[in-house]
Amino acid sequence: MAWPPQILIIARESDQRKKLEKLFITSGVRVFCYSTLLETSSFLSGQPVNAIFAETPLPDGNFQALRVEVERHRKGVPIVLLIRNLDWNSYLAGMGGGAFDCLSLPANTLEAKRVLWSALQAFSSANSQEPVAA
């Protein structure tokens, strides 16, 4: 995995998003933030990303639409669902739709770091090449 890992946060602007962004930056990753599926698709078409943290629903799409865009541009990237105020409908839609994990906002610092490094490890493991015997 290239260093520093790049992650994408897709969420409406808020104090909670800014705190999460700051926490991830201090954890040694490069963070990009967007708030729509269109912006995300444009970013994914030209940039590598190791993990995505996404709030749903997005203003212009839902979790399934995001999943399709991610798989089209960056197969195997884990998507962590960001849930506000125990939004169970978003939780069920995301977890049933293949989300890697879920993080409730406002995020607990230790839990956010655990989920971040777990997602990065999963991506790294999924994309590591097996040695080929000569």
C-alpha cells in the first residue's frame, strides 16, 4: 500500500465531519471530503483511495448507488457507513448492501481509529499479491 493511505469522507459539512477529518489526518492518512455522489464519482475516476467513509443517504443517491460507483472505479475498497443519531434505516440499508463497517457520529476517537485501521488493513490484504513460484 502506498503511504500515506488515502481515504474519502462523503458527508454533508458539519462539525462532526470536521472532527472526523481532523482525527484521520492526525492518524497519518490523507483525507479528501465530498458531499455528493457526483463529486465522489469524479474523484474516484482519477484518484486511488484505500477506504471510504460515507454518510447515507447522499443528496443525489443512496448507498447502493455509491457501491456501484466504487466498484466501477475502485474494486474492493471498503465502505464504512457513517450513521447520525442512530438512523436505523440507513444502517440496515448499508449493512445489508455490503458496507464494511458502521461508525456512529459523533464518533468516539478510539472506535473511529479502530474502524479506520481495520478498513485499511482489509483493503491492503485484499490487494496484496501472492508470490508466484518461478
